[in-house]
Amino acid sequence: AQSVTQPDIHITVSEGASLELRCNYSYGATPYLFWYVQSPGQGLQLLLKYFSGDTLVQGIKGFEAEFKRSQSSFNLRKPSVHWSDAAEYFCAVGIKAAGNKLTFGGGTRVLVKP
Amino acid sequence: SQTIHQWPATLVQPVGSPLSLECTVEGTSNPNLYWYRQAAGRGLQLLFYSVGIGQISSEVPQNLSASRPQDRQFILSSKKLLLSDSGFYLCAWSPTILGEVSYGYTFGSGTRLTVV
């Protein structure tokens, strides 16, 4: 079965600094990969997704992610963080099967210092 | 455009009481539907998913059940709530396009359930 690991539970970053969130997956083939963001008390919003092609994916809100097959990773980055980026971020892996289920990582909570 | 509605937004229920959370999707047909639970400080756990009316798959044995009485309606229920049922419940849908998962999920805004 597929699994997703987000090694960092919390990350604190200063406003204007760069941000990188790590995601590692375990799956026998190339999976579909997603990053979602969750503001407090809200549902999840899709930031970006990868399923084939260019391994550097651009998303909304200035985020990008890079798929590295050799490292089984799909790290999320943003060059300059804004206070509004404080939220919880989830990496997810999907497989093409009945129900198209997504498996989520445990999440990384990002705090932004002024 | 497609929208997903989930209600209520918050709910406080006593132990032993029944539960019914509802989720509806608009603007699409034959969606895959999902119920996730997010316990405090933890990730998302898939509880149920449905690929069609009356078709429910359970991922985790528990005190909850799900039903899909209509194409775009998904209901999460319990006959008797436990304290451990407290959490943030999220409904989501994904399109069924030849089994393609690349579109990912669209989530509802969630229900915060507190069992007291």
C-alpha cells in the first residue's frame, strides 16, 4: 500500500524568507502527487498536482513543487513567504484504482513570524 | 461550476446520541465521494468512499457508517456517539473520468464535531 511521510510537523519561517516543505512517498509506480493547504477550521484547498511531464510544477499562491523519482520526493517550495501562508500543508498520493483514493501525509504546520 | 456543501459547520453532541452529517455536490454527475476525519493535531484518515449510489467502502472499522441515497448526496451517521468520535470531518469529491485520479479532490468546509 502507498504511504506518505511529511517529516516536519512544525516549521517556523520569517515573513519574506523562503519555505520548503518535505514530502516522501512509498509506492511501486509513479503516483499522482498533490499538495493541499488548510487554513484553521477550513477544508483543504488544492495548491498543485503532478501526474506526468515536467517534474517542476507550478501552483497557486506562488508555490511550486518538484518531483524527484530517485528520491521518492515531492517537496513544496515558495521563494518568499507571506503572513497569509500560515496554515497546515498536506502532501497526498493517489493511485488509479477503484475509488481513486488519496493517501495523505500527517501534515506540516507552518508558522510565519513578522 | 462544481460546488460541495457540507453541514453543519459545528456540532456538539452528548455521548450516546445519534449523528447525521450531510454532504452534497452540485454541478457534476456520478462523482466519487469521500468522508475523512481529522483528529486534533493529526492528519486525515479516510473513513468511507463511494463510487456510486448505494456503493460504500469502509476503510476503518469504527462506530460510524455512511450512505449514498442519491448520486450527489453522501451521509455520515452513527447510532451512538463515543467520545473518540470527536474531530473534524471533511467530505470530498473527485470526478470519475475513466478512473483518472489526476484531478484530485475538492473538499467541503468541514464539520467540527465535539462529543461531550
